[in-house]
Amino acid sequence: QVQLVESGGGLVHPGGSLRLSCEASGSIFSINGIDWYRQTPGKQRELVAGMDSGGSPSYSDSVKGRFTVSRDNAKKTVYLQMNSLRPEDTAVYYCHAVMELVPNAPVHYWGQGTQVTVSS
């Protein structure tokens, strides 16, 4: 069974840091783009950061300079290092990936979400 499993969320004070992990498991032919989204109650899911298959990162303006996305292909894991956290970063963070279980058949997968709370 192919799935994405996130970890690393929690409660942190403003200005603090957290690192989220997203590990892909199962029989996977290839992993294309992997993104991080976040969502707060009553709002649409927001794209925060991503990394394409070539390893090029991208960030939303709201996190640029504070968040860093990285990827370990051998571990099939993507990380989101979040520094200088603000209360407005509080949300459920979701990992999203486009993966191919067989060649040329991309499928979208979502993780279960991990809660990040930034509060004093």
C-alpha cells in the first residue's frame, strides 16, 4: 500500500522552529513533485512550498526566507524546515506528492496532515 506519512508537528513558541517530514512508503516507481500545503478552519488549502523532480524548490511569499524544503531521495522523504515561526503559521500541514507506481501513470497522494501550533 502506497502512502505518505507526515511527522514533526507540534506546539512551538513564536520565533521557534520545527521540522516536518513526509515519507513515502510502498512500491513506487518514481516520485515527481512533492509539495507542502497548509489549511486552517474555514479556509482553502494553501500551497506553502514544493520541490520538483529536479530538486528545485519553490515557496509562497508568506514563508519565503523562513521555510526550507529539502529532499532525501534514498529515504523517499521530504522535509520542511520551518524557522522564525509566527502565530499565523498555525495550521494543519499536508504533504502532497505526484508518484508513479508504474511508468507514465502519475497519481496524486496526500498525507494525513500534522498539526502545527505557534503560540506563546
